[in-house]
Amino acid sequence: MAHYEALPARNEPMTYHKQAVRYPLTRVIFALAVAAGMIASIAFPTFAQDGTSAVPENAHTKSYGGGWDCDLGYRVEGAECVVLDIPENAYATGRSHGTGWACHRGYQQVGEISCNPIPVPANAFLRSSGHDWQCDRGYRKARDTCVPVVLPEHAYLTEETSGSGWACDRGYTEDAGICLSIDVPENAYLTNSSYGAPWACERGFVEIDGRCDTLVIPANAFLDPGSYGPGWRCERGYEPRGGACVVIDLPDNAHLDRSGNRWRCDPSFRLSGGACVLGR
């Protein structure tokens, strides 16, 4: 007859017999997991730069973290560092993207195979960037050459790399490649502007038919050098009318606006027939 061991009563502490049944099963599961990991490591070896593989030739360990990097002049391919094919007049950049090299100053890349000298014409110099050239002062660019700047009378050289390379002296204006004297009328001054009117009337004068006449200011007005208007403005409490400044007849329940030359109705009043009346 088979012998069966009595089960523990409810709430009774677990005995060694129950633990003995479960413990071997736990060990089996753990052993299977370890074996699966070993199989995966054999089937799928790691070649990445993550520190799990040996440092290959022409490589060095990273200064921080794990893994390794290829030496300058090499790039990673699989688990190796292969030498870069760097053309003459170029240097290794250490970048993992692109060609891995760049041309020296004064050279330009042609495709992905060579670095050719940048042709700098006579009377020119290589820019500080090393990728282009610029004409010397007194010369201007004309396609692939630098030609002398022909300076007209009453002109000076400019630093502009495009255009004529010169500008007219103060008091002169450019016309058809020459510098003509600006005829400034009496009571006017030069504006020094490269566009628009070359001169403007002095304060207190107004331009009429190419001359500067004295500005007639009506009573109760003052000079206003604004770019628009008659050149004067009415005092506060007056409004312009027919070239004069007339007093504003302020109706009841109204006030002068911000300009001081117009009026508006007080809050809660509205304009009706020239008066300010209550209403919505």
C-alpha cells in the first residue's frame, strides 16, 4: 500500500516537503534561461562599438563610457577599422558621416575623389574662409578675373564687392558713370542720401519750384518739420482752416482730442447734428 503524507492543516506553516517540491522547478527554469542566453550569444555575436568586443587594430577605447572608436584616418566597417582613402591636399575630419575627409585651405573638393587648387586670379586674394577669393582694393570682379576700377573725377573707392566699386563725393551725384555737381539752392542743405532728393530746405523754409522760400506761419501756429503738411501746425485749441488757425468752438459735453486740434464727445455722449447728446 502506498504511503501518503498527511497535508498540513489550514493556516499551518509550510513544511519542508512543499518547499522541496517547488525548489527543483525554480532551478530548472533558471538553468533554461542561462542556456538560452548562451545560445543567443553564439548565434548572434556582437560587433558594435559597445564595449562587449575586443578593441580592433587601429582603434582606441573611448575616454568615457564603454566601447571603442577608430583612430583618425580610419572608419568602422563591421568589427574592424579600415583605412580611409584620403586624397592629396586633404585631411581626415574624424566624422563618421560623409567622406570622412575635407580639403585643405585653398583647395576645393571635386566629387568625392580629389581636392583641386582654387584658382585665384591676379590682383586678388584668398578669403579667410579659404573657400573663395576676393579682388584687391581698386579692382572689381568680372567673372573669373579682377579688372581695375575706373574712378571718375570727384569719386572715391568703396568696399563693396559688387557694382561699380566707387561712389561720388559729397556734393556730387552719379549720372551715366560720372559725378555731377548738385545744385543746392539758397537756404537749403545736402541730405547725403543715396536715393531721393539730394537736398532739403532749411528749417523755416519750404520748397517751391526748386527753390527754398520763407515759410509763412499764420497766427496761433508754430513750425512743424514733419515730412508732410504745410510745414506748420496750429496751437492747441485751434484748427487749420483756409491756411489759417481758427479757434475751436468746443460744444458742451465735449473735449479736445490728443492732437489738441480736434474734439470729440465725452463718454456716454454721441455726436448728433454737431452737438454731443446722451444716447447709445
